[in-house]
Amino acid sequence: MVKQDSYYYFTISGLPLMVTPKMIGKYIESKDLKYTQVQPFNFLGAFRIVGYYETDMIVTESHFKGLKGELKIDGIKYLFFFSEHKQIKLLLNLNIDVPELGAYFIRHQLPVPNIFKAGIGLCYLTKENANEILAIDYHLQQLNGALVLPVNGQMSQFLRNDDIPPNWEDEAIHREPFNRYDEENIEVMENEEEEIERITEEIIAKLNEKDREKEASLNSSREKLKQLKNQRSFPNDQIK
């Protein structure tokens, strides 16, 4: 749950198109739970459940967590997951560099988030656009806790957001030799940003090259088809 100014909220995602804020609101009321508003996002299937009283929202959020990703409305079961629309926390079992993680999002044609390495294997992903961070979070949810890095083909298991035990997050932040306030590490992070830009340019160049090759191949096929049609056409006076 997140506190924003004078209200509290949590976000759920992954619901199908037919689910509306009104349906979710009626469900909450049917369980005698408290909320103020259900807000939809432009990113389909994502909703923010808002309330002004922390204790009420803790109870409501706890109920949704107890559903274990299955929401039943009017006898129909829908799958959902808890999501974030400002920051995603990732705890990976490999100490992946920022450029490697950035290359993953580029490879899958996702919005590239701002990646802050907060500890050994721990990264915070942020994005100004709420719909973009929801799209990234939805993609990560579908991976079932494992992603393959395009740079070296390595597979890394991960936990995200509330699945990360607080003590694991603290351990990752304070584990030696990582110190995010070190001047040496600040320099490393600056170098990693430059490396992300370089990898991004390389991947875009390769994608453009593949597009040009496809276009050339398509033009060649069209030309061959045209020649074949010309060969098969005969003047009317030759037909007997």
C-alpha cells in the first residue's frame, strides 16, 4: 500500500477488459470492506483502489492479498496481481549490471525504465509515465520469476514488489562490498548509464538493419513474381 498526500491506495492489474471499476467497487462493498474510489488506468486491466483511512485500507488490501490472485465476481473467476505504477522493486539471484537489465527491456520492445541499483541483486525501476511502468510490471508478472538476459543468455530468477521479504531487501542493500554512496560506485553507475546508451544504439541499429534486409527481400520477391507473370502471359493471337 502507498501513501499519497492525504489518501492511501494499492493497485491491482491483469484483469480482463470486461471488468470495470463499478464491478470491483460492488465486490468490495459486498465483503463489507471500506474504500473511497476505484480508479481505472489507461493501461487496460489495471485499477487503483483508493481510501482516506489507513486502517480501513489495510483491511481491504489484506483481503485482496488473501485471495491469492483470484477474484470472483458474480460467479466468474478473474486472475489478478498486485502492481505498482511508480516504482518496481526487483531482487535477482544474479548481481546483474544495469546495462544488462536495460538491454533486456530493449530486446522485448518494452519502455526502458530508469534503473537504480540499490544493492547486490536489488534494483528499483521507475518511469514517469504510469502506463509504461504498469506495462513493464505486467510483463514481469508473466515471466513467473525468471528472465533470460539477451546479452549472455543467462537466466536469472527474481522476486518483485511485495514478494520480496523486507529483511532480504535490507540485506541486499547493506551487503558488502556494495555501498551505493561510494564515490567509486557513483562513477560505476555513471559508466553504466553510458553503456546502456551504447547498447541501445547497437540494438536499434541491428533492428533497423533487419528491417532493411526484410524490405530488400520483399522487393526481390515482388520483382521475381512480376517476371514470372510476364513469362506466363502470351499475346492473344498466339492462343489457338
